[in-house]
Amino acid sequence: MQFGKLLAGFETWLREDQDRGDLTVSAYLTDVQNFAIWLKQTYGREYSVERVTPTDIKDYRTWLQAVQKQKASSINRRLAALRTFFKWAALSDRVGRSPLNGIKPLRQQEAPPRWLDPQAEHKLQQALELHAPSVSAERPQRGALSRRGETPGAGSVSQKTPLRPFERLLYRDVAMMMLMWKAGLRVSEVAALDRGDVKIQSNKRGTAEVRAGKGRKTRTVPLNADVIATIQTWLKIRPASKEAALFLSRSGIRITARAVQQIVEQIGHEAAALIKARSSEDRVLADSLNALTPHVLRHTCGKRMLDAGAQLTEVAAILGHTDLNMTRRYTQPGEEDLHRAVGRIASRE
């Protein structure tokens, strides 16, 4: 069977039988393709699923480790994708036995998820306030104030003009960031939200119905006052559209997860630029913000909820974890926690 048809059959099984999400399916297909490319480059032969041996798998693992210098976690992820692929191949009678049977993952030190230090969060909040400086759906017209810095009063001109299209999107960016940072949504879940999924009862109480969660599971996520305020602002100025999506792109269609990721990265850079790197600690903070991702925002939300006294089961329900061990990772000390721990016993002059 041609390799392309083989991949197509594997993809169908992942989506329909295993109910895997788009990102997982894409990653698995890429890992299988990369293994096929390595086989051809190494042995000069086209990919043939029935001819792959345990030795091939071990050689590939060694190549990833010794030549590609990949971490154990990355190698194990690739092997997990191949393990799933050959499981499907065995179930569909394409192979008699998986070549990964008996091959164990590399030993690795379990690292806690990355989250932002409170100081980095402070800079991120500043960056968001600068990114979309006004909470009004309108901005003052030039010359609207009688004197610079004066609040409009009797006799002053208070006429306002609508925000320009690109200015509206700044408020969209903030609302999306807050859903990941303060409500723990995944980037794909933010992009998939429809207007009808958000229910706001008051300025302090609201929910978001996540219908496109991992494994296509649905959950209801409570929203706090910070998140609600940014969503309300965005809804006031959201361009009129028949599109059901809560968040629109520049062209007026549903924003993609990749576009949201790029916005997060950009705002992370903006926050890092606010730090004057005068010490190694400052540089660490700046580096953490320059490496900001949607996952880091989500992890920060989980960490802060546990730090504030929330129960593991509560945090797991909000984040959509089916395994409490996933949530328990947030109880592990991070790198900065360990630095602070040893710093407490440093000698004092």
C-alpha cells in the first residue's frame, strides 16, 4: 500500500475510533512521516510497514538521542506516536506484531509545567494595559479636551469617534489572553468559542461552555471578574458579523489557534521589553516572557489556583483534566521555587 494511503487510514482511525484532537492527529502523522524519512535516508528503502523491525526502532531512538541531541521527553513522544501507529497497523492486520513491543521509553526526570513567576505576571498585566490602554469602546477625538490632561466638563467638547478596525482587535487580544491566563482554556478552545458559549450573569459571574475540549469533551468553565470585563469590552466593539465565532480575524472569520499563539508570543515580547535587564534575575524574567506560550498561560492559571487553596479536583474540573496526576504536577516546585529555596540558606553579611 502506498504510504499516503497508509497515513490516511491511520488518520481516520485516530479521529473516528480514538477521538483524538486535531493537534494530536497532526503531531502523530508528522512523527510517523519523520520516521519514514529517516528509514529511507538511513537504509535507502521506501517505507514498508511490515518490514520495520525492533532493531530499526532502537537505531532510530539512538539517532534521535546521539545525532539530533533530542531530550528524552521528545524522543519518548515520538516513540509513543509510532507505538500508536503500529497498534493501528496490527489491529488492521497490516502487521502481525508491533516492532515496539518490549521497547521501553527512555528514563526522564519529570519536570513540572512552566508557569510565570508573579513578577513576570505583573509585567504581563502592564503589557496588556499598554496593548489596549482604554476600556472604552470609543476614543476621544483630537482636541476633545480643553486643556491637556483635563477631564471633560461643562463647555468642553466630549465628542468621540469609533475605534479603527486594528484598534478593536487589540481588545480582542486581551480577552483571548485572559481566557487562557485567568480561566485556563487551551488555545484551541479559545479559537473554537462561539458567542453563544459565553454566558455572563453579572460583572462578577459568568461561564464559558467549552465544546471543543481535548478528546472532544465538553465542560463549563467559570469566569472571574477580570475575564468578564475584557470579554464585555470586546463584545461591545466586536464588528457586526454573521460569523458565530466569538473571536474574529482581521478578515472577519473565526481566528485560528495558530494566530492566537502568535498574538500570545507578541504580547510576551511586549511584556519582556518593559523589563530593564540590570541583573540576572531580570534577564530570567525577560526570557520567560519572551518564551511565552498559550500553554504557559494555562499552566500559570492552574498553579495560581492551587496556590490560592483550590482543591485538586476543582482545578482538574476547570482545566479539563481527566487524570488527577495531570493536575498534581502543579504542586511540584518550579525552577524559581528551587532557587528561592536555596537562597533562604545563603550566608548573610
